[in-house]
Amino acid sequence: MSTIAYQGEPGAFSELCCAAFAPGYEPVARPTFDKVFEAVTSGECAAAMVPVENSLAGRVDDVYRLLPDRGVKAVAEHFLPVHMQLMTVPGADPSKLKVVRSHPMALSQCRKMIRSRGLIPDAARDTAGAARELRDNPSPEVCVIAPRSAAERYNLEIIQPDCQDADRNVTRFLRLLPEDQEGWPERINMPMLTSFVFRVRNIPAALYKSLGGFATNGVNMTKLESYQEDASFEATRFQAEAEGHPDDANLKLAFEELKFFTEDRKIIGVFAADPYRISRVAKVV
């Protein structure tokens, strides 16, 4: 069976996503996102599954910074409903809890619960890893936010199920393959997305002008985000997504216009829209 790398430890949400959307792969845990990307580019794993944004906590910044330059490409998106569970060592007194430990993204998704219980948040490398550490170093004053599968795996007791701030808590994942694998997924008869990055030229209104081609060619952009690349506060890279496939005539024309005002352009993903995305759009319409 081919392997698929994910960040975290067994029982993490990323492993659950692998099981749900890539059942033909054997999930392989890696401690950091950097190691996940390395596993794919080295050929150690055939693919990777990484979270890129959450409906409550926003984007996973580390992943977006790695995507353009680490020799991978995105070929699928998956939306995983996320249910956070507050857990302790068996028999712990909930009134004596002082510290809640989890991945920063999980902590940010449960701010209301943390505040209501008066807990001190403590960032961990990942959710399931925090659960394992609590099992290995039990403390009646420490609780953990993690998936239900982590509580079962590490023999912890759930004291507050579904402790996230909102019921509609969803994390978007991308499935990655080595960049040198030939071609992009073919155009299919359903909505598709193209993800790309670019830097604007140092000219007035460069960003405005670079995006004009998408408007004039009827291309809907679903995402546009920026992030600084160094300490100068001058080098800004934009990550964007647009509806369509690179072979579509209107998207080709939009990319042609993009060239005049940008540099270091690169397509980093082409994939079919996940059914969850399509269903949400249909409800809005």
C-alpha cells in the first residue's frame, strides 16, 4: 500500500482526514510540516495530507509558506468537520484544572470554553501529541483539546464534548503529490480550482492591475491572501485561488494579463472542488 504523510501523531485530525478521503493510502505520522513535505519530495511517501485553513481559526500559515518552494503540488481538496473534545486523565476533578494544552489552531477554535473555565492555554506541537503526553505524564491540573480518537487511543476521559466555539467548524486539507509528477489533473465536468502564487512588480497599482484580467475574463477568484517573506516588510507574496482549470480559455487569458504586472508566478495546485464547497455555494445561491 502506498503511504501518505501527515503532521502530528496517531489520533490527530490529519490522520482522520487521511482515513476519510485517502483510504487507499497508509497514513504515516511526521512531527513537523517540514518533515511532511520532505517525506514527499524524497520519495519516502507517495503523497501528503496537510491542513491549510479552518473556518474558525483561519489559515495554517506554516503550510502556505512552505507550499510554493518545497517541490510539491496540490491535486485535491478535502473539508473535514472538526469536533474538539476536552479531555483529562481518568478521574481528574474538573474544578482543579488549570492548564489546557493543544495545538495553537485547536486552542484558537475553543477560546470561549477556555475563557469560561479560566484555563491557561499552553501550545503543543499537535492535538494527539498533547493527548499522548498527558497519558505519559499524568497531571490532575492539565486538560487537553484533541479528537475523540485521541481520547480512545491514549485512555483519556472526555469531560466536555464538542467544545469548539461554533458547531460549523470545518478544516480544509490539501492532498499533495511530488511536483515533478507529470501534468495536472485533467479537466472534468465539474467545478475546478487553480491555486497559484505571485509577487507584484514595484509599480503603482500593480496588484489592482494584475487582478484586472480575472475580472475582464469572467474568472471568479475565491481567495487572495498576502504574507511577508522576510524582515524587510517589503517582499510580499500573494497566494490566490480562482475557479477554473489552466486549460480553460478565460483562465489562460487572465494569466496572460497577470504576467505584465507580476513576477515569480507559479501554479501550486489544480483540483476539483470538494462536494462540501459545492454544497455551500449552492445554499448561498
